[in-house]
Amino acid sequence: MPVTHRLHKLWLKFTAVVVGSFGPVFFLGTMESTSEPARLSLDLLSWPLDGVQRFSDPDVHFLSALTGGFLLGWGVLIWRLSGAVYDAAPEGVRQAVVTGLLAWFVLDSAGSLTSGNASNALFNVVVLLVAVGPLWVSAGEIS
């Protein structure tokens, strides 16, 4: 499938959903009664699945609220950029989103490694490749 402006716009929406979908999951982690999806996400990302990760500490609930808010907001931002802003400045939007994803990847992966969760850095590679997809191709190089 050739990379087109239409595909870029569609992929930006897909990326927005990928990023933003983690927001509600971590929001649910703010309350003990609904924290299982967030706890399971952390358990999965710090492979192997062993049930060690908990969401019982109030500080973790607060951090989960912040994380959820940032991720949902970032997803909404990418979604909004995929519309008229992309039409006006496709290469600028593409570069901004790819650069943002790369910044997330580097810092999140470095933090995962230093915190003893190297498996998350591997998951990050997959998320990065999925989120960027055809956005690696410059908007100036497509039809």
C-alpha cells in the first residue's frame, strides 16, 4: 500500500487511539475497586506475569491519575492534529508526532531499564513501530 496523505491522516488517528487508550486504563488505577486493568497492564509490561505489581498505595493512585491524564491528553492532541492542522502543515505535524513518540520512547525505555523493567523497553519498541507506522515516510515524499 503506497503512503498517501490520506493514509498519514488515518494513521495519525490510529496513533491517537493507541496513545490515548492508555489514559482511561490508568485513570481506573486511581481507585482500588477499579485498579485491576492498570495493575494487569503494569504486570504485563514488567514481564513475566507474576502478580507482583500492585496498585494499593495512594502515591501510585496519584501517579496513575497523572499518567492517565497525560496519555489521554496526548492522544486527543494527536487526533486534533490529524485534521485541518495536518492539511495545512503535513510535514510539520508528522515531524511533531514522530519526534514526540521518539522522546517518549527514549525516556520511557531508559526509565524502564534503570528501574529494572527491561521487558517494558522491548514492549516500547513494538508500540513505537506500531504508533509511527507509515509516519516514518516524509509527507513531502508522498502523493
